[in-house]
Amino acid sequence: LRRLPQDPAWLAQYNAEKARIFGPEPKSGNYGETFFHAFREVLARPSLASLADDLAASDSASEAVIMGSALGYQCLFFAAMGIRCVGYEMIVDNMVGVAQATARKHGLDAVLGEAFR
């Protein structure tokens, strides 16, 4: 997944899909990446640390929800912590499809779907 933002072919497809959804403005619908160390730092904050621990230990249907899940990094990070995650993204072909394939390939319980459903 980390290689895609540097892949010219993927970038061209992503930008075309982004323009169809958000319009031709270059700054509309921007994409950003979250690295695991930054994700862990956020969840280590006292206000979130106990919540993350409780979610990981819970047998309930509790889950994390990511709006604008992009390539699914954050849901994959939650899955790595044993926390079920549902991600929603508006850029379906170049984000959701790739993220779903990655989750399936690694047998992860990450649900990544279209925000338009």
C-alpha cells in the first residue's frame, strides 16, 4: 500500500476518479497518509489508551469507524490491535477496492466500504 502514492499509473487513476467525484479543483478531496507510529502515539494518549484496550478486550460488536478511510491504513492498524474497524471512503475504485483486496489477502477483519451506500 505504501508504494501506491508514488506509482504514476495509480496516481493518474486516483486523480481521475477524485476529479469525477469532487471536481477539478486540485485541493478538493486531498489524500493523506497516516503512519503506524503516529497512529500509536495518538492512541497512547490517556484519553484514548483505555478505550483502545477496552475495545481490543471486548467480545461485543464494538468497532472503530473511519470516515474517509482512503487505502484503509487506519482500519488495518486497528485490526492489528485486535479491534474491529469499519472504514468508509468516497473514492471507491482506487481506494476501497485496493484496501479490500489487501485486507482479504492478509485475512484481516477490516470492513472497508463505499460512503455512497
